[in-house]
Amino acid sequence: MLVWLILVAVVVLLWAAMWRSSPRAAYGAVWGFLAALVIYWIFSGNLTEYVTGMHEIPIWLPPIPILIVVISLFYFGIRTWLNADNLPPPRNTDSDEHHGDGHH
């Protein structure tokens, strides 16, 4: 129980630090966490028999997390690629003019 409380405190502190640096990212983290809880709630009933050992684990089940990450990265990559033409032009600042010119 003490380990869970320490883990929750660390997660809350990390989220608070993220909130101070980027509130938008903190909101995204909360929505991602809530989405993961909903997905867990939906699929936990179907996976309980595999976790408890009542049924043999099918060969397709272990690579599912990797597949989800690959599909997510593929989706965001295509989305970024398609929206690249709509990005604003890069800003020119005084600190940028000395980068790449004769410094080795």
C-alpha cells in the first residue's frame, strides 16, 4: 500500500511539473490516461481468463501493445506529413543568424 501511495505522489509531482512547463501537454496526459483507463475497462473482462491462467494465451495477444504504438506513430506521422504545408514559416531571430556560418 505504501508503494502505491509513493507511486501516486511521484506521478502527481511529475504531472504538476508538466503543468508548470506546458499546460497543454498536461491536459493531453490526463486525456491519454483517461482513454487508457476506458480501454482497460472495456478489455479487462475479456483478458481476465488469460491473465489468471484459465486459458492458454493466443499467439496474437502479446504483440498487441507494440501494434498499438506502431499504428499510433504511423497515424501521427501521416497527419503531420499532410499538415506540413499549413505550418507557418520559421521565425528569424537575431540568435539564429550565427548558427551554421563558419562555426566548427
